[in-house]
Amino acid sequence: MKSKATNVKDYLASLPEDRRAGIEAVRKVILKNLDKDYEEGMMWGMIGYAVPHRVWPLGYHCDPDKPLMMCSLSSQKNTMTVYLMSVYGDKPTREWFQKAWAKTGKKLNMGGCCIHFKKLEDAALDVIGEAVRRTPAKAYVENYVKMLASTGRGPDGKKVKGDKPAKKAAKKKVKKT
């Protein structure tokens, strides 16, 4: 559920005790493994870990006033959720993540970038920590720029004139003579 808390301390204080303990434990793992170029703060009603404007001045292409989020953590209605954009946006990282989680014997409840768990015991904390550790801010920005380019966009997220995304260009039919 989206929180109206304006800082992490207030967000954590607003949670029921069982959820607070779970979110705090995951937060501790994230912070322990987080690259120094990320910053923690409240974003979109949850705890977020983002590449700040001092590192990536262009920010998030959909809203350049916001920093580029890599990871977030929230308490939802029925679950706790970790959002790992780095796992969602990079196929080799996603494959590694799914295999590493499977090795823990815990069931992975994963959507695009979101990993849901009802109890802290359901979360593979070491795998979450390693996924965060494997994502330094500068490498995350490089992958983000590549992803934008693959859709015909520049680093600022704006369409590049005269440039077509690779997939669309490949689908163009060749005229028979």
C-alpha cells in the first residue's frame, strides 16, 4: 500500500510490528550491499534506492525530476515486496537470480521486477543482497541507457529522430520487385 510517509523512519514506524521487522531485515541486507553511489529515500510511497541526480543528472526518463530508481521495498496489503529493476531489466541477471533463489529451496513469487513474500522466512535474503551488490550504480545507468537506445530513445528518454528501434526495423516488410 502506498504510504504518505515522507521519510524512511516514519514509514517504518507506520507498519505493524511483524511487517516492520520483515521490512527492516530486508532493508538491512540492501543497505549492507548497496553501492555508495545510490541513495535511500521515500519514492512512490515506498522505500527506494536510486541513482541520485549528482550521479545521473538526467534522472528517470518518465519524470526527470525524480532520480533513477534501482530497487525499492514496501509493505503491501497481503505481502512484503522487493522491487529489483536490475533483475527485471537484464536477462542474464534475471536468470542468475532465479537459479540462485531456487538453490535456497524457497518458493520464488516473482512478477516482472517484484519479489513478494508473506513472512521474512520466505525471502532469500542472501540472494536479494547479492543482486543488489551485483548492481553498481554506474553499471545500472549504462544498462538503462542501452535499454532506452533499444527503444529508439536517447539517454534523456526522448525519441531519437531518424532512429528506429531494432525490433521494429527488423519487422519492416521488404518490397518485392
